[in-house]
Amino acid sequence: MLHPSESVEPQPFLPRVRMIWFFVVVSVVAAALAIIRMAEQWQTLVAALLFIAVFLGLLAMFSGACFVVAFLLGAMERAVAGQQEQPVNPFSDGSLPEQIIPPTAVEEN
């Protein structure tokens, strides 16, 4: 909690980006330009690399869609089943465990 004497620093409109991300973006752009330049000479290699990239992108989208469907089915099951039929933990009765070492009182100076 802030004291009345402390003030909150205003947030910038644009997020601050670390310098490492600039180098990552530059490296990705350089690799893309190299692939485009190689397309004139090694069209087969570039076609294979592009096919792999498209395949991985489609696979990621399909995996994401499957996750969303599974998540929605689980959320709907939880909403439909209600609180009574929620699975319970067979190893716990809902009480907190006893402490092994009892707490000791701390004297303040």
C-alpha cells in the first residue's frame, strides 16, 4: 500500500522493449531476406523451407484449436455439473494438517 507521500509514476503510452528483442527482430528479418535471396539460386531448398514453415504454422494452429475445444468442453462440463458433482480429493478431508513444530512467540523490542 502506498503512503500518502509516495506518488505513482505514470505509465508510458508505448511499452518499453528491451534491446535484446531488437536484435531478435533484426536476426529474423535478415534470415527472411537471405531465404528470399536464395530463392533465385536454390529454389528447391527454399520451397522445402517454406513448406516446413507453413506446415509448422498449420500444426500450431490446429493444436491451438484442439486445446480451445478441449478447454471449452471442460469449462462447459464444470458449469453444467454444478458444485455438487465436482470431483473431490480422496486424500484430503478439507482440514489443514497439524504443524510438526509448534510456532513460538516472537517478542518485539
